[in-house]
Amino acid sequence: MSETVIIAETAGGVVAPSTAELVTAAVGMGTNPTVVVPCTDAGAANAAAFAGVARVIAAKSDVFAAYDAAAWAQAIDAVAPQGTVIALASARSKDMAARLAARRGLPVVQDVVAISGTQLTSPILSGKAMQTVEVEGTSVITIRANVFTAAESGGGPDVTVVDATGDVRTAVVEMMARASERLDVAEANIIVSGGRGMGDPSNFSHLETLADTIGAAVGASRAAVDTWDDIPHSMQVGQTGKTVNPNLYIAVGISGAIQHLAGMRSSKYIVAINKDADAPIFKHADYGIVASWEEALPVLTSTLSGMMS
Amino acid sequence: MPEIIVLVKQVPDTNARIAIAGDAVDMSGVKMVMSPYDEFALEAALRHKEASGGNVTAVTMGGAGADKVLKDAKAIGADHIVRLDHEGWLDSNALQAAIAAAVTELGAEFVYCGKSAADTGAGSTGPGVAERMGWASVSNAVGLEFGADVHAICPAEGGNARVQVPTPAVISCDKGDLKVRKPNVRGIMQAKKAAVDVRSVAVGASTVRVIGCSLPPAKPAGKSYEGGAAAADVARLLREEANVL
């Protein structure tokens, strides 16, 4: 195995915890990886010194203040050593990985969930099947979050700082605040989702109460998004919405159409609340409750609220 | 007036049940459709043309069976339809090189595509083609505005950013506020008569090859409960058994 190079995942200028999962994947490939941290302030890179990491490079550049695909790929390419490149399969890093791979004339394999030697497995058809590929030589790969365990922090090497530049092509004209201040489903470890079984969009307030209790994001099925204008597409989980992979997914009043299952079936634990005992969602639930949401949700919320306080 | 290319791909209907035959997905009897995100890309390309003039060329890669996706694009309003004549697996490197060569040959200022294809879900083609062409790219656009400049609304940290897109650029489209138009009878009739411009492509070697497909591991049956009061038990199990809270 050639050298492996991890591109650290960052959020708000800080190394995201998911970076530690990439280290575990690289170490599992029999390598001690180099971690490249795209940053505007090199101090951020100290957090990337996970156990098993051979070296940390702070790729310091103003271009990393806001995402521009071309500039990020250019700056990272200039700093990152050659070898197999590993990044997180987040929307931004998949995009960057595709550009970096093209820049280096390498193939890119996205959304990897299992690694065995030079064989990489990724979900295809929105998780309805798994595909394994054999990679000859080096490549750029992205790895799904919540699949590999996190490497321990600390014990890693010192940080080398390298200045990087890139030609920014796009310009942010304005930032548009999210419609709500709520956590986005794509970023959440716990998601509470509602479907058309909620009866009325105003009833999503009950999901929000539960979500606030356990620090969850609120999602929705396509049926809910298409039926009610008040439920924005940004909340949609499913094949034409967001694919999510949280530790806990609570589906309320969602029947479990293939469309929806495709976006959430890889969640670690699934709770389903539905009054129809034959709803397909129950086949995928770790804990299924056959009851109306009016009956079950207040009990769930109050019990969890007692436990969390 | 910009020349606009939209990349479209034929994929299994997203409502289809998927079975495995040998070490590949069994495509027999599966209805093939335009990848849903490509529909948004086509809609965006048509709106771009309506705002700025120019031509929209829909491009796909595949065998003769892929002509249908081009006819569908034609029926909705694409001016030209082009098929890059290659069937079979290509890795991202070989695929993007072939598409970039075709875009150069056809000539364009803007390339639209879906944020990812519904079959692979990878989302590599748009940014990868842009990099090869030396173009800018924006991905996962949920809205577009065509004025003196093209503005794309794209997700960014902390919300959505309105981004000024330079020329030339590749724009990948998510489902957003664009409502996809339906073909009218005239469009369908024109599409029937339209000739597909079939072009041969040189494809390089792939260093990634598919060695197998499988169904995802079946989940063991979960615990099921009747009645809302059971939610209290489930709440406790989430902490004590599943350890997720």
C-alpha cells in the first residue's frame, strides 16, 4: 500500500470529529497516514494529531475561508503528498475529492463503507445494493461518516505549516440564513422525522419538542414535503432529498416508501411510530411502536425528557 | 448567447425493487428513466436559455438503449441531443476524460448536470469534468438566477450562499425550487422525429473495476410494541440497550 493522505473534515474552521474515523480507516489499510488540514489559522491543525497519524500538515490559506471547489482542489493538491487520498463523504468533501482526483488523473471512489485490501464497497442505488470495486494503484476515496470507529486523540506528531494558494473563481454574493435555526438533518447524529401521517404541518411542532429534548434535527418524508408548503425541501430525507446516516432515526407517521428508506436505512438505530401495523417502515425498525403519534409521541418525549435531565 | 450542455443519464426507476443476478444488479424488467437530479439540471439549462438565448444540447453516454433519455430531454425542450457511443463500465477517470473531450468538441460555456446519478450516487462527474476543463464549478445548487451574471444558490456552512458563477462553469443541481416542466404534445412529436447525434468516443483504461454486487445485509427483526404507552419502554431501551442517548 502506498502512502495514505487524509484531508481533514472541517466545520467552522475546526477539525470535525469525523476526521478521527478517517484515521481508523487509513490505519486499517496498514498505513500511518498524513493528515492535511485545510485551514485559515494553522492552530486548527493541532486537533488532527490522532493516534496513528505519521504527520500533520496545516494547509494554511485564505481560500479555505469559504468553499470554492476549484481553489480548494488546487490548494490541497499543492500541499498534499502523492498517494491514496482519503476524505469524508460529506457533500463538500465529495465535491472536492472529485476535483482533486481529476486534477491528479486518479479515479475517485465515493461513499465507501467497507475496505478490504484494495477492495472498496459502497452503497449504490441509494443503498438498495452494495457494490465492491477493485482499485489498481492509487485513488481518491471518500468514506461515509459513522462507519469506522474514531481513532483516539493525542499522541500524534507535531504540525508542519505550509502556505497554500488557489485561484478562487466563484464569489459569495450573500449568505442566506436558513429558514430555521434548527440543526440540519445532514449534520445530525439524531433525527426525528415526520411523514404525512402527522396529519397537518402544524403538528411538526411536536416533533420539534422531542428533537429539542434529545438534541436532534427534524426531518420529513417526501410525501410530507410535497403535500405541505410549510415543510421545506431542506428537511427531506430520501432518494431525492438527503441521505442520512445518524446513530438514531425516529420515524413518526412515515409509512416507509422505498424512496424514503433509501435515504435513511443505514441509520444505526431506527425507531418507527405508525398506527398502521403493516407499514413497511416496521421491517426496518429496531423498535417499532404500533400507535398513533398522538398517543406515542408525548410518552416518548416525556420519558426521554426525564432521562436527559 | 451561451451554448449550454446538460449531461443526462439513464438509471433504474427509483421506485424499482432491486435484485442481484450473479455478481451484478439484475436490470431485466427494471424501467429505465432519466436520473431525477438530471431533470432539475435540464430544467435549469432550459431556463438559462430562456433568459439568455443560446442552445441547449443534452448529452448522454451509452448504447442505443440510452436514446430514450435523450428523446425525453428533446420532448421537454432540448435543441440538440447527442449520444456518446460507449456501453459498459468506466471508472470516474475514464468517464470524465471522455465527457470533457466531448464538451470541448461540442463547445459550451455552461454545463449542467444532476448533483449525482441515482444509480451510483457518487456526484463525481460535474466537478471532475470541470477540473479537467479548467472550469469553475458549483455543486448542489438548489436555485438559479439568470441576470447579468448567473447566480446559484448553494448550501454552505450555516445556510445557503448566493454564489456568482463565472463563465465557463459546470453547475450541478439538487432538487430545489425549480419545478420540472412536463413535455407537451408538440414536444413529444418533435422528439419522435428528432435524430440522435451519435458520436464515437475514445475511452482510456479504467483502474477501478467492479468485482461484485450484493444486497445490503438484512437487518435482524426488531422489537415491536402495541400502543403508545410502550414508548416509555422504547425510550429506556434507547439508552440502556442501544446506547444512543
